[in-house]
Amino acid sequence: MNCRLCGSTNLASVVDLGATPPCELFLSAEQVDQPEMTYPLHLRLCTDCLLAQLPPLITPEETFTEYAYFSSYSDSWVRHAKDFVDAQVERIDPKFVVEVASNDGYLLQHVVERGIRCLGIEPSVNVGAAARDKGVPTLTEFLSPRTGQAVREEHGPADLVVANNVYAHIPDVVGFTRGLRALVADDGWVSIEVQHLLTLIEQNQYDTIYHEHFQYYTVASAQKALASGGLSLVDVELVPTHGGSIRLLAQPTENAGEPTQRVADVLAREKAAGLHELAGYAEFARRVAGVRRDLLRFLVDAAARGRSVVGYGAPGKGNTLLNHCGIRSDLMAYTVDRNPYKHGRFTPGTRIPILPPEQIAVDRPDYVLVLPWNLRAELTAQLSYVGEWGGKLVFPIPHLEIVEVKKS
Ligand SMILES: [Zn+2]
């Protein structure tokens, strides 16, 4: 196995989560009676360039042709996108904005509202169609240097290229970065939001490791990835989405200024946490095993006491957790999700039924295990009705917490 960024063969084990199916391949009722492929889920670190990575065992084409994730189902994510657009319009006053992996238009709809020209590039046919229904011009494509060049020739260079929650999802990180460089004007900006490996490690967010995330970035490794495609990191912001992300602001290398003090500050935090050398990753696997033991102990005990447990949410990361812990419907009867695409389907690997959220109020379970823990504040408010019958919320990460909810 070679590092996909620098080609080195010096890849060291960080954590081995066993073998699981791709986390977005929810099963239909017919598929539950059929075999299912699993793939090893073993995170490794390149000790030369420090890129944490999974081998490319699945292709993005397998995942994204019909994708189940519609960004607009999360209220807080849509608000976050609007705040971002407001800030960027204020900062650089763009005349043309391109978003890569624009999903269902959750972000560009705010650009359209302002009368600014924009284009989404989204590989999923069904998700891109939802964006066009909202009036967001959307091209059904994967970004490559060739696609980037074709868009530039047809629409002109973009003042702002946005790539949120995609920089981990592409196995060809060098080609993708060259694609971004092709899209952006020579004096334009590229803004990338991606999960921060520092918080992943510090907060035990191991369930965000799944096959669709091919690499996991520190600012140090992101700088190298950007440079591979002709971009230079100028500024970085820490943002709270997905439990802790970095917003990387980059410019074409020939026009980029010196990195800001904020870049130096985040690099210093990473270095202090030990993440600029292999030794800093050593404790992580031990803490992951602890999360699994605590959650299983709680679920087995609840089952033994005759208490009912259901899930809330069917996010991709929930499937890493459920598979790694070996949780089946005897320990968690079902989960619910707001996305109607998932209703009547089953979680990959663990085959737990997914129902509409209304089922919780019907069944009044003793415990609701919240799988999208990153939306904790939003979901604690949304699920306050569970307190009406004395039900409690359970958060598995960063460590097991059982929370009483106030009756509203
Ligand atoms: Zn490397």
C-alpha cells in the first residue's frame, strides 16, 4: 500500500475497526435476504507526509450515483451555509461562485437568493435533481482537472470555489485539488470545509471513520494536499460542524500571501497534541475500545432489565459505530430518520430497521440512542418530548452519557 499523497510505503496502523459494508449502502427489504460485501476499515498514517488514510477499496462512483444524504434535512447545516454565504459576500463580493459536491443546493440557494451567478457540481443524480428543483444550476459530474477546465472554459473562472464535506471523500486527492485550481480565478479563493483530525482524535469520534472518507486531515497534511494541486493555504478557521472541522482558505500558489497567524496557531495546537508524529496517535485505539465496551455494557444491561432502546438518526457514521460494536435489533429495536429515502430500509451490516421519527412518540421507549451526536443541541431540543414519559437520551461519543430531558 502506498500513501496517496506522497507515494511513501511507510504506513503505520492507527486503529483497526474490523470489516464493515460501505456506510451509505442502506438495504431495501429485498436486499436483507441477500449477501452483503464488507471491506476492512483500518486507518493508517503515512509517517512521511502525516496523511491519515484508508485504502481506496470502494469507488466514489459506487457511493454517489444514488446518494441518500440530503443536506437540507439538517436545519443547523442549512443555517451554517447561509452564515457562510453572508460572510463570504461581505469579504470578497464574488460575481461567480462554484460549489463542488453541492448536494441538494443547501448552500447555493442562498447565493441564488442574492442574485449572484453560481454553479453546483454534484455527482449524485438524485441529489442534483433536488437542487435544480430549487432553481440552483447544477452539473452532474465528479470534479477532475478535465471537468474543472471545461467549466472554466464555458462559464469563466470562479471568484469563490466552495468544497464542503468532500475533501475527505475523494481518493484522488491530487487530481481533485488540480480540479479546484482549474475552477478558481488566479486571484480567487478556494474554501474547503473538512473534518479536523485533531478533534476526531481528542473527542473519540472514531465513528466518522468510514470507507467513504478516504483521508483525515490535520492542517499540516491539508497544506501538503493543497500544494499538490497548486494551491496554498492562507487562512484557517475552526468551525463546530461535524463535531469539529477546519475551514481552509486557499489561493493559487503564485498569488497567495503568507499564511495568517491563525494557521500558525492551529499548527501549534496539532503539534502540542502530538499529531505531527506517529507517537501522538498511540492512545487512540485504546480509547476507541473503551467507547465500545461502555456502550455495549449499557445496551446489554438495558436489555437484561427489560428496558426498551431505539435509535435516533441513521447517519453514515452511525453504521461504523453499530457495526464496530456489533449492535443488532435485540439491543436496539429500530432507528428513525427524517429522510424519507431511508424509511423501510435497513442499516448496512447490522440490518436494523429505519422508520419515520413519529414512531418514537407511538412506542414511548425508555432510551433513545442518538447516533448523530454532532447535532446534540438541535436534537436535544427536538427530542424533548421523550421526557413526557420519562424517557432518556443516550449519547455514545465522546463517552457514554445518559441524559434526562426536561418535559417541554
Ligand atoms: Zn504520505
